[in-house]
Amino acid sequence: MVTVMELYQLLPRTNCKKCGESTCMAFAVAMLGRKKNVAECTPLLEANFKKQKEKLESLLLPVAGAEETGMIVHPELCTGCGNCVVACPVDVANDPHGAGMGCAPTNDKVIFKVVDGKVLASNIKECRRFGKNKVLCYACIDPCPTGAIEFV
Amino acid sequence: MVTCTGCALLCDDIEVIVENNRIKEIKNACRRGAARMKGCSNRLVPCVDQKPTDIESSIQKAAQIIRNSKAPMLFGLDNSTCEAQVKGIHFAKKINGILDDTSSFCQGILIERVLAQKFRTCSLDDIRNKADVLVYWGSDAQDSQPRHLSRFSYFPRGELRQRGYEEDRMAIAIDVRESNTAKICKGHFYRIPPKGDREFILALIDALYGKVPAYDTKKMLELAGILKKAEFGAIFVGIGLTYSIKDDFDVLTALAQKLPNFNIMPMVGHYNMRGFNETMFKETGFVNKVKFNGKAVHDIKYSIMESLNEKTADAIVVVGSDPVSSLPGPVLSRLASIPVICIDPCVTMTSKIATVTIPCAVSGLESAGTAVRMDGKVIGLSKIIESEYLTDEEIMERLVEAV
Amino acid sequence: MDMDFGKFLKSPEYDIKIITYRDIFHAEALESDRFGEEYKKLSAAISMSKTDMQKMGIKSGDRVKISNNFASIVVQTNESKRDEPGGLAFMVNSPWSNSLVSGETRGKGIPEFKNIDAKISLSKEEITTLDKLMKAFIKNPI
């Protein structure tokens, strides 16, 4: 996963404030948090920054697909084992006699489901990482052997 | 709900959406299972001498080859229903043939001991409800039985394990390779050198007796401590362990005796390999490697490997298996030098060298029946889509009639 | 005149022990098309530790010849993402790895599928195809 430093290194690092942030570092943090996008850094639009801009866009591509919680599922890495389906505390609470017991989910209130051999996330607002006073939960990341789920 | 035949977990909680007699969407099956249920891209067609013909001519030619053979062999049936396996055994009896399956070079040696009650064993449901210490030994369940950890062993909440994997269960991996399963076992991965399982077991037994183990003393004592405290443990024996101790399997029996709270569970790949072993055990008293001659004679020379090495068989009927793909290269020339009759839904490497090919329906997709899960539980398979193919069960019946 | 001196110099050979394993992506490729490109790509590959590869002068993506008494095949090298012990190489169980396995079972019926001794060296040859594998063992595939 891309880090703030990697993004920062590609910025003009002039702290020009044209983006509305006070420093380039703050802008990098905002981009990673999907609060700002690359185009808001106007100096980057100049020709001599073309390469950096392209690199930034490619680094931020997976982040762009993140759900509101910052969750990204990489279907190409997913084995469909369902560990996350059963380990997710929200799934256990919302479907104790289905997903919570290791069986197929029995209702639509769960976050994770496996479709066509790959995991699909829905009901994302139920995620413990979502909204105010969130919890930094790792229950779906830790049981995944292939790194198919990450949060940004 | 339908059953997945991707591996011997036989997940029976699969939902499918069928449209125009094709599977459009599969829910709950893993990547491997989903691929299996979507089927292969190249279906087999009936051929004689690699020339397309009709199924009737294929069956007649197969019967002729078997009639002319002095020592015919039937091999496979691990990807067939129990009903087809029973018919297959009858067919082998009728032709006084040799009968073997993949288990003779896979988990057969272990399943034989489980069926003969040399080990304590239990069901996967017991494991879900009770197990607190899980040992994946030479087994990468995550890749071979992908829903094992999530459906039964590690992640689910069970009757006595309400706190699930977070607090109530501990997963341990013992392996040569840091597999995907070993990754999940994190702090409890014991890496051993190739063929090091026997020494590891002996050292572990020492540690369990309170002796100082000769091997990796600190970690071994730690492991022995964990195993001793287990209330309901399971050792999932993968093919890595089976291959490694195949010459001295009794060391595992000795370890199991020293661990009274543990159960031994064979990790099976092919969806109905255990079914084959059980059906054979019921019918003949042996799990594989049999020649029928009025009665069933069990001998290593009737294993697929030795049948080829010692030229015991002079014609072979392969059902739902691809020995050209799964056997060592050096024995393939012998296989290709005898007439091969290949019964399979798909084009395989074996069908490419076969004298006769007979396409069949995909069991559990185009035909129903039953199969035996890796823990011995019988699971129903459903017919999900219509097809015009004969089932392997029907083909076995037809061959019995035709010979 | 173009002289490729490299071809006169035999690449150094190293002894390796190959451990075979199962991989879910490989199993998926097998189910959908055992004659397809994906299955070949995942089968005709060997992975080793970074340290071993450096020692042998092999880089990720290089083609290598793996040979022993039973076969000689060309596969692609991948650097293992894990911290592997030295001297071990890993291949997915497939017709490629099986070609290197002895047919001798010492009367046990179980070949050494997971414990293969072989030599490895850099190669410029093409990756071995399934067709070629079959032809190596079966004189006249029908």
C-alpha cells in the first residue's frame, strides 16, 4: 500500500498552499484520505511534473476505489475462503447462526459475502471503522492469507 | 442450497443462480469450488482411436478391449458419486480386474488406518463445536480445502467455543513451507526440514513424556505444553505429513496414543476419495489396491504405480482421473503402451492418449448422488443443470452389460 | 559477424531440492482449462529465496533449466515472497514437477512427489510446453 511519504516525494514540495492545505505534506495526507485529489495541486499540471503526476495517479488508483470506510477488496488476490466473512464482528453480530458459525450468511445484513469465488463487501456503513468514534478493527485483514483486503 | 464438489469438504451451503441451463452466479463457494462448478472449457467427445464417433460405438469398443485383455485395470472413481463407485466395484469384479484409485499414492495409507480405527477421529461438526487446539500438519488447508478454517476449524463460533478464534481456539502449523495456512497460524508455525516429520514426532513424544527432546528443545517443550492442555484437539494430517512418514506410519499412531484428547483427521483433496476408500472397505475389506478373482486380493502390486512398473495391467479404464497429469513422467510410457479407456467429462492429458474416450456428466452438477466428506459424513449432491451426458454410474452399468 | 559468446559458456549448475505444493489459483486454472496459458504459467515456475537466487546469479523472471535423471525442463523463476530456508526450491504440483519424479517407489506405490533432487542453471530455451512434456515420455502420443 502507498504511504504518505511516497506521495509527498512526488509532490513539488514548495508548500505553495494553492491547494488550500498549508504544506505539501498535509496535501499528501489529504490525498491518501481521499479528501483531496491530484488535480487540486495546480503546479503539478505543468509539463515538467508530467511524470510525477502520472505516478501519483497510478499510486492513488487503488485508493480511489475505496469504500467510504477506506476498505479496498482486491478480487484478483481473493481466494474466496470466507475467513473474513466469519471473522468480521459485524457479521457475527448480525448473523450469529449463519456467518458467525462458519456457515453461509443467512441474511443481507452481513458485510462480507463470497460471490463467484471472490469476496464482495456491502453494508459498508456497518463496518466498525465507519463514521464517528470509529474502532480501528483488523478482524477482516488479519485472517486473510493473501492480503486481499486493506484499509486506506 | 447445493453441494460443491471442489474438494472433500463438500460445502453444502452453496447457492447458485441458473439461467438458460447455465450457472450464472455462485454464492459462498471458494475460488476453487466456483471454478469447478463453472466447469471446464473443453468437453470430451466420444472417440475411438482418436477419431470422433458416437457414444454407443465407444462403449462397444471399450467392452471389446476389456474382453481381449488378460489383466484389465479400473482406475479412478475419486471424482464419482458413491453410487457410481459401487457400480465400478461390480464392474471390476465382473471382469476379474485390478481396481485402484488416486488414494494409493495419496492419503489412502492414512484413511485405511482411520477406517480400521487405529486413530481416534471425529466429525468436522465436532471440531466446530468443541475443538480448541488445531494442528495443520503438512497441510495447507487454505489452498487445498479453502473453507476448512472458516467453516469448521478455526474461525467459527461453536457450542463450546463461543469466543471463536479470538480467544477459544489456537491454530498451529507444522510444515516445510510457510503456506497460506501457516501464515494464519502466525506465532505457532513450526518449520521443519524436508522429511523431518518423523524426527519432529519423536522429539515431540519425548517432550510429552517430560524428557528433554533432542530437537529444537525450547520450541518443542512449548508445543508439548500447548498440546497437553488441549481439551479437544485435532491434527489435520495433510499429504505433506503422509508422504514424509509413509515408511514409518506407526510414529503417528504412537503420537496419537500420547495425546488422548486429540483426533486425527485426514485432509482429502478429491471430493469423493474417502468415499471410494469407504465403499471399497465395505465391499472388500481393503481401501484400494485390489484384484478381483472370485474374491478380493489386496497387494501393493495392484497399486497404479506398481501395476505400471511391473506391467501387471494390460489395459486400463480410467474414470474421472488424469493419471498422465498426476503420475511421475517415467511411468507414462508404460501407461501409453497399453490400451487406455478414458471416461471423463473433460478433455484431459489422459484422454489425449486414450484409445477410447467416453464423455460423462459432471457429477454434482449434471447428475445427483452422494459423496463422503473428509470426516466420513455422507453428503448429498444435487443435479443443478440438465445435460444429455450419461452419468459415470450409467457408463459403468453399460460396460458391465457390454463385456 | 554476430558472436554470442554466451552460448559457448555453460551456465553454472547448482544442486537444489524441490518441494512441491498446491496453490488455489493453480487449482482454479486446472479446473477451467488444463491446456490453457494460465495453467502453464503457474505450473512451469519455480520459486526460491532471494539469497539463493543471488548466490546462483538468477533473477526473478529468468528462465532456468531444471534437470535430473528423469527429465530436463525449462521453467520461469520467481523470487519467493517469503523468507525461505536456503537450498530449497518450490514448485506447484503439476505435470511439470511430476516429470522430475522417479517412477521407483521401492515397492511402496508412493513416489517421492514432494522431495525432488535436481540441478538448476540459467537457460535461454523456451519454457517447456505440455506437449513437449508428453512427447518426452510418450514416444508416439496418439
